[in-house]
Amino acid sequence: MNRVATVFILLTVLYSQTALAVDSYRFMHVTIETPWVIFLFLLCIVMSPFLLSVILHWYFAGKKSETENENNK
């Protein structure tokens, strides 16, 4: 029984590494478009805080604060 269990574990380990390698290769199709997609994705992540900052600055720049409104009355 011990020998059967050893063979079973050995076959399971060998098969699982092969299966993972095949699945990872099928999952990751690297083409010439892949670097551009990564670049555009990272560009969106990096530029979105700047865009949000510009929008918020533009929105709040036209508003007066409550203290300025009280002083002008």
C-alpha cells in the first residue's frame, strides 16, 4: 500500500506541474499589442489623480468660501 501511495503522489506532483505550465501558457498570450495595453493601463492609473485634481481645482476655484461671504456683507 505504501508503494501505491508513493507512486500516486509522484504522478500527481508531476502531472500538476505540467498542467500548471500548460495553463499559464494558454492564459498569457504575449503579442506585439501587450506592451501597449500595459502602457495604456498604467497611463490611466497615473493620470487619473491629476485629472481629478484639475477638475476639483476648477470646481472649487470659482466658489467663494463662507468667511469671504460674511466679510463682504
